[in-house]
Amino acid sequence: MFRINTQIAPESLINAKGQPQFGHFDGIVSRLGLADFTYFNTMDKPASAWAKRVDYKQFQFVSIITPRYIIGVALADIAYLGSAFCYLYDIKNNRLIQQDWLKPFRLGYRMSPSPANGTATIGGKDKRITFEIHDGNWHLLIDTKNIQADLTLHCLPLSLPMAMCSPTGYNGWTYTQKHNGLSVKGQLTIDHEPQPLNFALAGYDFSAGFMRRDTSWRWASLSAQIDEGVIGLNLAAGVNETGSNENVFWINGERHLLGPMQFEFDRHGQQGTQIWRIYSHDGRVDLEFTARNCRSEKRNFILLKSNFRQYLGFFSGSIIDNQGRSYQLNNVLGLTEDHYARW
């Protein structure tokens, strides 16, 4: 079966020579070590302090799935702007409502460059979202018109996240860390109604680095209960593919790193009704995703652009883990995403 060699997560991603350590890690990198990174431009000259500051990008995302709702929360820092969204999807009624934030350069928001400890937050008195990370454990705070949440995400003992670093473009790198199939504890109130969390599941995404000026990706994510237990899935194409990839499947907390993925869909079809095919050429992943709804956003600031679509819908198909065990998915709720960014 497919095998990927992993290494113990370093204390700092940037080594003594000022360069990132590449590959898959068994555990969480304590700090990125941005101050120690020796950054060169494309002509192999030392990059300016300004370039080092504005070329660094970071985003964080958490999804919460309950029997009644999906909540998606994201916060991004692209140096020039801070942006965020928080949406609430009513599964039964196929209804999506959302709130957005857009803040100018370093004003009204903050991020933490550590995937292990730190706080990221945006908003004001009337609405705010916050991610708190303590020793790799995620704590989500939401205070908006429709949602009040104080939630912690919990993984099973010995369950490993997908954590990796890969070269990006000529002179950059990207660290990404994701973990799906997590349980949820705490309090969640939606439209003044407390929500039970017995069957709630979650996933998170921490990504940061010196990414391509023009970046695009296709992505799929789910956390669900099937006959064999709790599964998590993260699949992507277009990013983090230089020597490694971020494709991973969890079953009851056990991590299975996967090979490259292919995404096929009609980008210009009717929004919210697309059917995607997501598969690996080795036959271990063969999924169909049927979209029901979509959160979309287009921003064109000439030098900065974002064309973002995140779909909510159902996965069906099969996944084979690293021990050759096959799992069937039948209308399992999850997310896909199609995103282009110039930043």
C-alpha cells in the first residue's frame, strides 16, 4: 500500500540555516520561526524587510457539523488586509446566512504565527470571532447575531493531525496543519436556542507561509459518523504538492496519509447544484460530491483578487485506507471549495 515517510515535528519550522524543514510531521510544530527565515527574492538577493512582511500569508478555518447545522468560520491575514467570515447553514431548510469582516492593514484583527499556541481574532463589540490555541488544542469563540459559541475541539488519544511543509514557487514555503473528525465540547446557541453537542464533529485548518502571488486550489473536507466509526477527510489539489501533499483520511482518530487527488467539476455551472468527482489514480479514493448550497465571494481590488466558492453538500463513494480496508460513504455531509487568490 501507499506509504509516506514522516518525521518528528521540529520545535521550530525554520532550521539553524534559516530555511524551512520540509516533509510530513508526526505532531505539531511549536513555532514557525519567521524571524529566523532567510528570505531571498527571485534574483537570489536578500529580500527586503518589507517584502518579508507582506509576502507572508496566513489563514485559519474551523468547521462545526451538528445534525441540524453546519458552521464555517475563517480568518485570513494577507498582510494588506484582514478578512473573515462566519456562516450558518440550516441543513433541513437548505438556508445559508453569513457575516463578513474586512479590515485594513493590521487594524482591528490579529493573528498568531504559532500552530501550537496563540490567539487569532477579528470583530468589534457587536460581532466577533476568536480562535485560541493552547498546546495544539483549539478553542472557538463566536459572538454574532445568530450564533453564540464557546467550544473546544477534542481529538482521540494518540490521534495525529496532518502537518506538513512544502516548497512553494521559487523561493517560498507553506506550512499546513489540519485535523478532522474531532469531537466538540462546550456551549452553542443558535437563534437563542441551545444546541446539543452529543453528535457534533469538527475540523480545523491552520495554513501559513510565503505562498505564490497567484494561488488557487480545490479542496474537500468532511467529519462524519459512519458504520465503522468517526471519519475525517481532507483532500486538495493545486497547493502543497511539491514533493508531498496534504491528502489524509482519519478513521476513529487513526491517520492515513494518501496520494495525489484529481478534482473534476463544472466551475461555470449553476451555483449550488454542481456535481464533483474527486478521485485518486491509484483507485483508493473514488467520491462523488453533490452540492446543495454555496458560500461565494468575489473581490477585485486589481492588485488583490479573490474568487471564492465553498460548497455544502453530500459525498458518496469509497475510500481505502493504508491497511487495505474499504469504507463506503452514502450521502455524507461535507464541504468542497474552489478558490483563486492574488495576494
